[in-house]
Amino acid sequence: MSEQRSDSIRLKYLQAMGVDVWIRRDQPQPVVVSENLTEKDGEPDVSVEQQWDDLATEVFACQACSLSATRTQTVFGSGNRQAQWMLVGEAPGQQEDLEGKPFVGRAGLLLTEMIRALGLSREQVYITNILKCRPPGNRDPKSEEVDACSTYLQRQIKLVQPKIILAVGRIAAQNLLHTKEPLAKLRGVVHQMDDIPVVVIYHPAYLLRTLLEKRKAWQDLKFALRVFHQRKG
């Protein structure tokens, strides 16, 4: 896909979400008018880096559940390991299973633009999933699979120490928050996870199927920004 076409698609996504954008003449890239939120200051501790390496190695070799027999590879996570913002999705899909990265393809492109709407780039946030392996046929995760992966996610959160967590989609939200409440009741509310605020947002794959909900998605992002500033302040 050409750079110009990619920019055009991103601009359409943002406009569909009701986000005002402006385009620099010297750089035809859609830019969201928003405060730029930077990553944490300071250099990472060497021992923390070793903990990351050890955890990644464990996930790579994990055989704690039956998904280890059907995966192409594990999908550990990506982004800034000292990020103030952490995004947690449900599980890898087919493309993620092939590439070993979370949120790629069309849904990943839209998530990237949602992150840009926060004034951030993917390199400034940390993205991972509840599950590190793809469920066959992209089915919903089973409870025993979530349990098998839960310690990995808990250790990632402890290492990142984010200021805010975005639960991306219903399944991620329900598993993170240990609830059966529908997405409609989970959105627009500040939840807590180990004293970290959790805000629930729509999954980009759902937004691609439901164009009319994109404005609500922008409302969720604005709500998350307010929560973040309150936490930071």
C-alpha cells in the first residue's frame, strides 16, 4: 500500500470517529490536535531489563495450556516498556500469530490511529493481550487459557508500571476486571486494578464492522485522557 493511500485511510478513520485533524504542508501526515504525552523519564534499570528478558523467554517456551500445540508463535507484546499508557487486548488473531506482534492488519491500523488521537505513537505505549497465543479459529479464550496466561500479564503490568490501562474490547475488559458485565456498563467508568485506573474502550475490529460506534470510541478516548490527567496531576 502506498504511503499516500495509507495516510488517506488513516484520515478517514479519524474523521469517522469525529476527530479534528490538521495536515502540515511540509508533511502530509494527519496529525491530531492534542497534547503530546511523553513516556517516563529516566533510563531503565538493568535488573528490570533482565526481568523482561526472562519473562519473554518463559512466554516463548510456554506450554501451560493446549494453545501451545496450535500456535505458530507466541505474541508477547510490543512498545515502550516504561510507558505511561498500557493497552491490553483479548488474544492474537491469525495475522498476529503469523507476525508475532499484537494488533496488526486493519484492526491494528485503526488502533494505531486511536493511539495517535491520544497524542501518542505506538512506540510510546505498551500493547499486549490477555492471551499470548492465538485460539484456533479466533474463538473466545477459555477460562483455563486465561488462567494459564494470567501471571504473564500480571508481571508485564508490574514491570511497565503504567499510569493507566486501556482494556481493549469486551473480553479483555471482563477478564481484567473479573466481571460478566456487558461492555455498555463497563465503558465510561474508572475501574481499578492494583491501584491503576482502567478504562474500557471498543475493540478496533468491532469498530471496523460498526461504523456508527466510532464517535463513541472517540468519547472513550477523551474520557481516558481526562482520567490520565487526573491521575498524573
